[in-house]
Amino acid sequence: MRGEAIDQIFVRTKHWLLSFLTNAPDWAQQVASSLLNIAAVLAVFMTLFALISVLERKILGRIQNRYGPNRVGPFGLLQPLADGIKLLIKEDIVPVRADKVVHFLAPIMMAAPTILALGVIPYGRNMTAFAIDGGILFFFAVGSATELAVFMAGWGSNNKFSMLGAMRAIAQMVSYELPLIITVLPVVMIVGSLSPDAIVEAQGGYASGFAPRWFVFTPWGAAAFILFFVSGLVESNRTPFDVPEGESEIVAGHMTEYSGFKYATFFLAEYFGMFAVSGLAVTLFLGGWHAPLPWLEVIPSYIWFFLKLGALLFVFVWIRGTLPRMRVDHVMGFAWKFMMPMAFTCILAAAVWHYQAHGISGWLWSLGIVLVVYLGLSRLLNTRRNLSTRTYRFAE
Amino acid sequence: MAGLISALILLPLAGALFAGMARENYARGIALFFNAITAILAVTLWRNFDITAAGLQIVERHAWIPAIGAEYVVGIDGLSLLLVLLTSLIFPFAFLAQRRGRGYCALMLVMQSALYGTFTAHNFVLWFLFYEMSLIPAFLLIKIWGGENRDRAATKFFIYTFLGSVAMLLSFLGIYFAKGTFDFAALAELGRAGPLLNGNLAWLAFAGIFLGLAVKVPLFPFHTWLPDAYETAPVGVSMVLTGVLSKMGVYGFVRLLLPLFPHEIRILGPWLLGLAVCSIVFASLAAWAQSDLKRMVAYLSINHLGYCMIGLFAVTASAARPAVEMQAALSGVFLQIFNHGITAAALFYYVGLLEQRRGLRGLGDFGGLMQRTPLLCGWMSVAMFSSLGLPALNGFIGEFLIFKGSFALAAAATSIAVLGLLFTAIAFLRAMQMLFSGPLSESCSAFPDLLRTEKWIVVPVTLLMFAIGIAPQFLFNIFNTTVIQMARLFA
Amino acid sequence: MSASAFVVIAIVTVAGALAAACLRKLIHAALCLVVAFLGIAAFYFLLGAEFVGLVQVFVYVGAVAVLIVFTILLTRREDEDDVGFNWGGVIVALAVFGVLSWAILKTTSLSIAPPAIEALTVKRIGQILMTDYIWPLQCVGVLLTAALIGALVLVMEEKR
Amino acid sequence: MTPTLTLFLIVSAALFCIGLLAALSRRHAIFILIGIEMMLAAANLNFIAFWRFGAEPQQPTGVMVAIFSIAIAAAEAAVGVALVIAVYRHYRTTNVTKLDRLKG
Amino acid sequence: MSPWIVDHLWLVPAVPLAASLLILSFAGSRSKGAAALAIIGQLIALVLAVAAFIPTLQEPGWRAFHNFTWFTFGENAVRIGWVLDPLAAAMLVMITLVGLCIFVFSMGYMAEDKNFSRFFAYLSFFSAAMLGVVIANSLLLLFVCWELVGLASYLLIGFWIHKPSAAAAAKKAFITTRIGDLGFFFGILWLYGSSGTLLFYDDGKGCLESAGLLAVGASATFIALLIFSGAVGKSGQFPLHVWLPEAMEGPTPVSALIHAATMVAAGVFLVARVYPLFSLGAVDGVTPSLTVVVWVGVVTALMAALIAIAQADIKRILAYSTVSQLGLMMVSLGVGGVAAGIMHLLAHGFFKALLFIGSGSVIHGCHHEHDIRKMGGLRRVMPVTFLTYAVGMMTLSGVPLFFSGAWTKEEILHQTAHWPRSQAPFYLMLAGVVLTALYMTRQMIYVFFGNRRAAAEHAHESPRVMTVPLIVLALGTIALSIVVTPAWPWLHAYLSGEPARFEIARLIQPMLFVSLALVAAGIGLGLLIYRRAGAFDPLERSQPALFRFLENKMWIDELYAHTVIAFSRTAAVLSDWMDRYIWDGFVRAFGSIGQAFGILTKGVDERGINAAVDEGVGSARGVGRVMSLWHSGQIQTYLGAVAIGMLALLLFYVWLA
């Protein structure tokens, strides 16, 4: 099959490279394999980072009816290079009263987990950098470390804006981590595995020959996907949930006292976080690297993956260009009063769907459950009332 | 599914503990939460209940005090299940009817537990324990949260029922010393085989148990505590008293008196039927003469229980006993138990709503409500029509079957008892006329109609009434096997 | 299970733990605690309990550590970092360590090599959790809920 | 060479005692919490080690206990931290030596 | 192979029921949609009724039924079902058609009412229940629908709930019919007990079929009479007729539909339905139960006709006329003319509905004035109403040829004349015919002729929505006469299950001339007496005592009020009193004995026992104070103690090992 050759081209390349080491000891082979994976992932995503950073500015520009960067290189495509150079040669300022060690470690702690998290996502058929049994768990386990990093940044700077920003960030990240994880649970339940590869595998095939079996096409999956995506927005501190770095209130939140390359690292971590969450969303709900229609399978799997990823990233940017920032208490209330119950509902709906043998009746039932809870919640929460004046609980 | 019944009994007790310790405002929520769980358990019980199998099911048996023959035996047959379901239905309804504090909720939950126990226990000691356990919370609830005259009514209620209980306990001790067992099934077998006791002792024992149960039902002329108690009790308690507690008496008759003393009952048959007829006719007449709405409903409650009694006595007291008629009467009685539970509770609920709005509940204190609160009036009339036995609502089928059975078995008594149907109708129509129609009275002109929360309570209950009235098979399924078995037992 | 890995992890873990217990600045101690926890997670990996290792990272680093630092933040006072040290505790701890290690070393049956086992998959853990350990699991669920509510009630502002 | 069970136990004991040290010696309430968490973690390490070196590794009892213990530790941490905050609100201190209202 | 409609006959009542529920649930209080919904429901019911009518034509005496189990108690099933036979089919068509006309009429008549929607919901509900009565194949189902019909009647009579008189009338209607229904209920119980089934037709096993009747045996007379008591209540027969005239408190369309055309006919229908029970063991077509039916009918018919002469309320006159006509039908049934009775019932349904909504149109035109003495001369102002009303009047009076009522009435007279037991009913019925013509003439003259008195000053013709139903009903009345003439007694044949033959000669019979003469006499007498009628009734002027007697309905209401009602009322008060004082008195007396005993024991307890206990408590406190010193409050000290304890334990174990 010709398609397979292109599809597996990267995998074969890696095997070919490793074949030079057949005589080396076992551990050396493993190290080499890992290094190759890491190098590939880093290379791809660094490029993507550069690309997205400029594309984001251009898309935002279009949304706001202006051009965006268009001076450096063709269509302004070399802008990130220029930015990088600028950041590298800037002075690295460390405040006098800062906790130096913590201040220094924070950006590293921030970037490392996001890069680690990228390792477990299957980018294509047989293309998972770090295929472990509990990949999903791994993703969240390392992901949860970023909160600590934010805290370190906030504390280490010894600046009240930083501290406030860090507190806000931690509060909202902790709150939204729960819906984020709980919305993953239905998928894990249905597939019966924590391994991303198995999850993607389970979404393969086509119902009645053409309809893809992606989970997003089930009612619970759609609901969970939306919840997951919103939580993902919060986790990566993107608009409309970017209160931690709300420049109009607290300068730049926990990043206030950072400059130069450390700042760039934060920036990179944010984008990598975005990639990781979007990648996981693609894996969990959008069928991973599967093609949407059977006859489109000739296009290699990784292309599909990156197409979907790109689409999600575009939505990220789109939302940033469209929605205003939410107030911090609304963000928190939304998590506990709406996201959590809905997330639990997804579990219930998925269970019903599963026990109705994945059939049409299950589909309708789960739709019913999701809808009932959604309508009930929206009735109960009465958004209009929630938009009334805020009472300040902790400010005295 | 062993342990289900025990869980059902214990959960409300745990709930009482929680509710008793909670903050005042939360107690009702906690009580409702526990009721939701017990309701789930009750439904589970229903689903696990094999409707085709005769006899006790889901039995749990542990040694308790072997020295006095006390044993922990709980199990359900159709009748028990029916009553358990009824209890699970009425209690949330009662809790929803009124917002009260923690003491109230805790006592109600204790009562609930006791009721579950009473309806599932099959050993006299255990049964009696639960039977009495329900009495004390009821007393306290009336005494503390009652309306006017609560002290008097509560004391009367307590002494009356307690005296009955004491008599019953003594009788049972007598039986125990004679036969050496407290187990219902064993006693029923003995009663079937021959007289339990000899001579006057038998009559004494019979009289004791009869007194205890007749007071509880209540049967004329042991009913005078009831109007006072129901009138003064808070609405939720009234609902439970009439909806469930009064069923304990009927249940006792079915479970204890009839199987144990078939001989005595047959001899006394005409008299007992006479008492039942008096219950029906006098109570409905008295209801007609009441000027207090709640008291009227209370009297009609006596009247409706009288139907149950006439059905039961007709089954056991008559000489010729065709199976069809016995089954009809028993089915009717069981259905009536359930129906009356719902309907009377609903009526008390509505009375409570009116009282909440007006502060008074005399029939003359209202007028022309239909113009102001059409929904309240409409739904309330449904309950009233259900209570007066309008077909297509739940009251009819039960009464029809009771009368069908008892007419064939005891025609004369039934002929008089049917008058009760007429007087009930008169009483209700009079109430409706005074409350709903005519010009809108000044004092009622600011009444709110049914609030949304109230609608959420009213609508399901009313739908249930319609469901039973139109497609009652699901209830019959519960107790049909039991009915057949009992008819065989009494034949 | 390589010895070199063990040595490295052990050193990192114990050092992290010691730092966590002894550092003056509370915040540094908390961060070192994270290091110690990561070390323990690494031990789990080494012992073949990957799932537990991931859970360890997830819960301790993601939740417990964050909780602790958050609390530090909420209860920050200028004089809190140095509020004295109880040397009696050190003696007790050392004594306990001495006796424990003495006892461990004395017990010769403990110096065994690990048997070869097949990997413990997440699926198997899940199955066992949902069958043999279903009641404990439920209880833990209730416990966590209770803890959540309890914690909320504790930190709720008192009514004025 | 592979490490034996003894080594794991020694490390675990060391961790435990360090935790004990933190809990006994430091005056700050949060250190006590840290110490307790560390002791719990040490115990978990023991469970896992005994499971791995145990006679029946197919029966992952140790792993299960560790998982539950981690869950419980999380609950304990949450409540503990809440207590610290509550105490701090009330007394404006986190020094445990000053919290002796229960003195007999 | 039975037609589709047989298995789905339940749809006929179900559609109006659904319409009613929909209106109650969703419509606002005054929405046109409610009326539309009700009318559409009724229209569908009409179509279905016609669909049900068609298969019954295929052969004489065709009958189909569908039975099913409603519920099972013990080992016994209660079965109900529906039946389709000529009787049911004819009734279905009549009810739905008349109902439809009246629904449309109501749209105009009730247009200003603020509970417009509710009215239509009730009407639809009534329609559903009535259709249920008609199709029931089980006495139980019939009873169920019967009671629901009663409920609907109750609701509609008391529709103007703010009027105390309406509420009282509604209550009276419900209770009076319920008295009859108690007898009916008994009859059902008895029948069920003796025959073991309540199904009418069940492949030979039903209670109206041979096996069932055999099982009933001699008790049939009592059962039949008990069932008849239900019919007496519902059809307003003496002595339970008192509620029907008062039922006119309801809106006029209600009177037209329920208290004239359909519901009150249910009693007649019931007797016709269970006729085999009445005629069981008949000798010469006479049984004791049928004799009772005849005499009740005769008394009712005459009495009501007499009372009607002295009434002033336009609707009450019609109400008494209805009572009288129902009596006539009962007589017909009693003497064995089932088909004749039902024919008259059908015809009556049309023309009485016509008369009632005609009167409704008059009332509407006269701004809700009911008193005929205040009307007059409306002939010119309300031509359509006048003409249609005249059709109705002539039909009711029995003017032959084009008016169906005349033929059916004649048929009844014919049957009555051949009753073997006695000729008295026949002659009394003849008198009734005269009276009917008389009071209708009186009404016509008062309302439409003469001067325009107070209420007629500003009268106006009703809108189209009200006159069209009038015209339809008038045409229906006339059209029906085609199938009821003796020359081609198609309807008679259809109902009694015989083939119909055309024979023009039968048109001319001696009876025709007799009745023609009587009708002419009645009308002539009326013209003579009321020719110059003004605000005062000529009869009142000449015979004041008799007039007052009749005007006050022969004081039957007062009689009841002072006997039956007063008695039960007293019984009620008495039983309440007994409850409070006698039964409760016993209890209180018993209680006071216990109280006395309690006071006695209280004294002993307080003085004696309490003091000793107090001493023992004090000494326990000292110990506690010492123990408390152990507690330093230092949590770390406690923790250290725990650690040391653990250490000790550890050492102990190691030492043991």
C-alpha cells in the first residue's frame, strides 16, 4: 500500500536511524530512541510555536480590521525570529528583594511539564513519543505541576501584582482542572483504557461506512468536548479567562517581574500548554489522527492530526479576538456551579450510552440527560442575577 | 438483596440523627435527602419483589432475645410492600408541605423508621416495638407543633392509643404463654388449625387486641381522639397520621386479628359490621356538620377507613365465602388503603395551603376562591372528587371492589354503608360550594394562586391519582398474590 | 531495577525530605517537599507501580503541594519563618530512626532480590478496584466528599 | 546488582523519621502538616516495596492500599490546611506552641 | 373481519377528551384557540362517529364489540370494552352533530365570558364522557362515564361560579343524581354478584345475553329497578326531577347540550341499553319493572307539562318540557316501544337543542333577560331565530308531516295504546300532547308576538355564528322526519334490527288524526287564552291558586326540604353532637380516674426518693481536677509522646523477636 509508506515515513526513518545502533547495549538504544523522539517533538512544536505566534497576531489583526505583522520576511513570517533575537539580547532583570532561586526556577518549572505532556499524544499512526499505559494520567500528573510553577513565579518575584496574579491563576487552574479531568473520564470509561493510543484506536472505523466514530459525535462526547475545551482555555490562561495576567488590573500577573528570555520561556510554556491541551482534545474527542471520511484515509494520519490541532488553535485565537475578559468571581463560579455538574452529567450520559449498546436509543437517552441537566442548570443559575454587583469577600 | 429492609428501617433513624443536629434551615433538606434515599430503596424493594410468589419475601432473620421468643424478622409480602411504598410516598410529601425546624424533622424521621418497621416486622415483639415507636414522635409532634388545644388533643391521642397498646400487649403475652411463640406466621398457622386459647381467655385476648387496633384505625366508637388530633396537628403531621399511621391499624387487623381469631370474629361478625357501618355513616354525617375544614377532612378519614373495615369484616364474618367476593373485598381494602393514604394526605395538604394563605380554616372564612385561585381550586377539587369516589380517579376502584365483595358477603350492612358515599359527596360539595363559589370574599382577595414549588408537589400526586384511577393494574400486581393467599387463609 | 537508579533516587529523595524538614524558609521547604515526593514517585516507577507513581505525582505535587503553598500564602506573616525549633523532637526522631534501621537490618529475611513479575496494568488495577475493592472505593469517595465539605465549612467565614 | 527490600525499607524509615522530625520540632503548623504527609508517603513506599518483594505479587494488595492511602492523604491535607487557615484567622498565628487553649 | 373502527371506537371519546386536556393545560383564559381546538375535536369525533355509523348499516341488527381486561384483582379479571350497534351508532352521530352545532353556537354566546377557554374545555370533557357512555360495553365503564358526565354537568351548571344560585344548583344537581346513582351502583353490584360479569355482550357470556340472564334469574326485577333509579336521577324523572329546572342556571349552550339534548337522555339510553334485564321473564311484554317505568314516565310527563304552563323563565319552560318529553320516552320504553323511545330521543335531541339555543339567541338578543313576560314582538327583530324557533316549537308540539318529533311522538302513542296492562297511560299521554301544544304556544306568543315589552326594546338579531347552528339544527330536525315516517320507518327498522319497507299507505292512520286534532286543540286553546297576553298571565288572573301551585312546581322542592333534607341535616348535626359529647364524654370520664391516681403517686415520689441521689455526685469532681494537669495543650508534646510510645512498642517487639 502506497499510502502506508507515506503514512509511516517518520516511523521508518527512526527505525532506520536506530538500525545503526543494533550492536550497542540496550540502554543506549533506548536513550537514542528517546532522544530522537524528544528532538522530533521539540523541533516540530518549536516551529509550530513560531508559526502560531505570528499567525495569532495576524489573525487577531484581521479580526480587528488591521494587517498585523507584515514587515519581517514574506508576509511577516520571519517576525518570530526577530522577536526571539530581541528577547535574547534584552537585559535579564531580577528584583533585589526577589527570592532568587525560586525566581530563576519558575520559568523552567513552567516549561518542562508542558513539554513532557506533549510526549504522550499520538501524532499519527504509531507515532507516540512516549507510549505508556497510563498516558492520560501522565498528562495530567505533569500538567498539574504548572500550578506550582506559577506559584513560584508569583512568590519569587516578591511583588504584589505577581502574587495576586499567581493566586488568581492557581485558583482558577485548580478549579478548572477538575472539569478538565472529569470530562476525560467518560472517554476513559467507554474505551476502558488510560492509554491515548487505545483511545484513538477506539475511535477508528466508520459507522454505516461513512460516519466517523469520533466521540465528539455522541451527545456526551460533544458536551464533554466543549467542557474540556473551555477548561483547556482556562488551564492555558487564555482569553476570556486570562484574569491572572489581566494587564489592566495587575500589570502582567505572575510574569510582571520577568523580562528577556525568562519571559519568552513563559510565553513558550503558554503556547506549549495550548498545544498540549488541544492535542489531547483532538486525541480524546476528535478521533486523533483518524481521517473524517473513509476515502480520505489516503492522506497521512499525522496530517490529519495537525489539521485538527490547527483548527482548534485557530479557535483559541478566534475566541481571544472575540470575547472580553471575564470577571474573576464569575470564572470561579462558572467552574463550580456549571462546569462540574455538567462534567458529571457527561459521565452519566456516557454510561447510559454505553449500556444502551452504543445504539441510537442510547444516543437519544444521553442527549436527553445532557439536555435536561443543561436546561435545569441554566434555569437554576439564572445568569442575569449573577451579573449583579459583586460582594468582596476577602477585601477588607 | 438481604439487608434492604433493615436499611430502609435504619436510614430514617440515621437521618433523624443528622437532621436533629443540623442547623434549623437545613433540617428539612436533610430529611428530604434521606427520604429520597429511602424512596430509592423502596423502589428497589419493589423491583426485587417477586409478584408471583406467595408468602414472605426478602426475609431477614436474626436472633434477638431468644429467651422471650423475640426475633428480628423482617420481610415483605404484597401488603407490606404496598404500605412501605405508601410510607415512602407520603413522607416526602409531608416534608414538602411545611417548612419546619430540626426537631420536627427528626421526629418525623423517627416516625418514618417506626412505620417501615411496623409494616415489615413479622414477630410480635419487634412489631410492637415499632408500633409504639411511632406513637411517641406523633405525640410530641402534636404536642409541640400543634395548633389550638394541642395539649389536650395530644394527651388524648396518647392515652387513647397507649391504652389500646397496653391492652394489646397483655393479650399477646397471654397468647405467648399459651403457645410459646411471637412469630406471626406461626401464630397464623395455629389460629387456622384451631382456637388459640380457650374460653374466656380467648375472648379477653381478642378484646385486647381488638381494642388496640380499633383505636388505631380508628373504628367507631373509639374514634374520638382522631378529629381533635388531626385538627390540631401541623399539616405535615396530619398528612402522615391519616396517610400512613391510620393504616397501621388496618394492617394490624389484616395481619393479626383476622388470622388469629377467626372463630371469635365470626361469632361477633354482625356487631363488627355494625361498628364499621356506624363508622361510615356517622363519620360522614358528622363531616357534613363540621364548620372547620380540617376537622371535616378528619371525619371523612374515619369514614374512608370504615370502608376498609367493612370490607375486612365482611370477608371474615360471613358464613358463605365465594373466593371471588373475598378477593374483591380484600383487593378493595388494600387499594383503599393506598388510595386513602394519597388522597387524604393531599386533602390535608390543600387545607394547609388554604390555612397558610388565610390563617384560618373555617368553611365560612373563605368564599369565591375559584375566581382568585383557579389552579388551587382545580387541583383541590380533583383531590376532593377522588375522595368522594368519582370514577377515573383513584378512590373509585377501591370502593367499588370493597362494595362488590361486601355486598355479596354482607348485603344488609353494605346497603346502609353505601349511604356514606352520599353523605361524603354532600359534605364535599358543601365544602366546595362554600370555599370556591359565590362572590369573592374580601379576606381572600389577595391570595396567591399555587406557587411554582407547590405545583411541583401537587402535579405528581394528582397524576398518581389519575394513574391509579385509570390504569390500576400496577398496584394490583403488588398484592394480587397476597390477596389470593389471604382469601385462601380466611376461607 | 538498577542499583544506580536506586542510589540516585534515594539521594534526591532523602535530601529533598531533609531540606523540607529543616529549611528555614517555609516556602523553600514546601518546594523541597515536592522534590521529595517526586523522588518517591520515582521509587514507585522503579518498583513497577507506574500507576501509583503517577497518582503520587498527581495528588501530592498537583494537589497537596499546591494546597500547602496556597496556605502559606494565605497565612503569611513577617515573623512566622523563625518561630523556634524543638531539639527534643530531633532526638526522638533520631532514636526512632536508629531503632527502626536496627530492626530492619537485623531482620535477614528482608534482604531479598525482587521476583520477576509481569507488569501491573492500569486496566487490572481498575478491575480490582471495581470488584474486590468496591466498598473501600465507595468509602473513600464518601470520605473525600466529607473532607471537601468539612474543609469548606472550616474556612467559611463566621457569621457576624 | 539490584537493590534489596532492606534498602527500600531503610530509605522509607529515613523518610519517616525526617517527617517525624518535621512534625515534632518545627513550630509552624504547616511543617507539622508537611511532616505528616511525609510520614504517610514513607508508609506508602513500604507498602509498594513489600508488594513488589512479597510472595504474591500477582495480588496487588499493597498497591491498592497505597492508592487508598494517597486518597486519604489528600483528604487529610485538605482538612489540615483548612484547619490551619481557620486557626490562623482566629488567633492570627500559626505557631503551634501558642495554641494551648486546651491546657488543663 | 370487523372494520377498523370497531377496534378503535375509543377514539371517538378520546379525541374530545384530548382536546379538553389540551385546552386546560395550555390555553389562556380567553383564547380563541380553545374554541377552535374544541370544535376541531368535536369535528373529528363527528367524522369518526359517521365512520362508526357506516358499518352498522350493512345488515340489520349488526353488532360488534371489543373487550379487554382493565385490571385483575386476585384471580379475577375486570373486563370492560366498547360496543358498536345501531343504538350506539345513532346516538354517537346525534351527540356529535348536535354537540358540534352547540359548540359553534357557544363561540358566539360565550364570546364575552372571561373563562371562555375553560368553558370549552368543560364542554369537550362532557362530550367525551357522554360518548363514553354511549359506546360502553360494560356496565362498569358505563357507570364510570356516567359519573363523569355528572361531573361535567356539575362543572357546567356551576360555570358562573360567582353566582351563588349557580353553585347551589350545581350542588343540587350532583347530589340529586348521586342519590339515583347509589341505586344504580347497587344494581351494578348486584348484577355483578349474580351474573359474574358486567359486560353487556361477550360472545354469549355477557350479562345481557342468554347465559348471563339465566344467571341473574329472578333478581332481574330488582336489579332492573335499581338501575332504573340511576336513570331516574339522570333523566330527571319523578321524584328526582327537581334538579333539572334549576340546572338552567348554567349557560344556555350547556342547557341545550346537556340538559336537553344528550345527558338527560342518558337515562333513557341506559334503560334501552339494559332492556333485556327489564324484559326478562316478560309476559305479554309486561314485567313489574317495566310497569314501574311506565308509571314513573306517565307521572313525570304530565306533572312537568302542567308545571311548564305556569313558568315565566324561558329556559325553565323548556326544561320542564324536557322532563315531560323524557317521561314520554320512559313510557315508550316501558310499554315495549324501545325503538320508538330511542327515535323520539334522537329527534328530541335535535329539536330540543334547537329550541334551547333558540332561546339562548333570544336571551342573548335581550341582554340576558330570561323572563318571557318582559319580551314580546321579537318576530320582527329576530327573524331567523323566530323561524327556527317556530320549527322547533311545531316539532315539539307534534305538528305532523315535516317535523320529526311529531312522527316519533305518534309512534309512542301508538305503542302506548297497545299496552295490555292498562289504557290509562295512553289517555294521560294524549292529555300531555294537548298540554305540550298549549305551553309552547304560550311561549311563542309571549316571546315573538304582541307588543315589545321592556326587555325587547333594544333586542337585536344574534350574529352569524349563533344563527347558523340554529339553521343547521332546524334543517336536521326536518331532515330527520324523512326517516321516521310510518311510510318509510327506516330509523325504526334500523334500531330494532329489521329490514325497512316503504309503504305509503301506513302514513294514513286513525292515530294520526287523533293526535292532529289534539295538537290543533292545544294550539287553538293557547291562541285563545294568550291572544291578549300582557305582563300578567291570563291563567293567573282567572285561577290564581292553581297558577301559584304550578308556578311553585307543586311545592315538591319545599316538601323535600322539609322532609328528607331536614332529616339528614338533623342527623348530621346530631352525630356531630354525639361525637363531641357522648362518645368523647365516656373517654373523658375514664381519663379523669387515671388523673386522680397520678396526683396521688406524684406526692410520694417528690418527697421520698430524690434527696438520696444528690449526695453521691459531689465526690466524683475532685478526681477530675487532678487529671487535667496532664494536659499541657502543646500538640507537639502529645505527638512526641506518641512517638516515644511507638518507639517503646517497637523495642518491645524487637526484643520479642
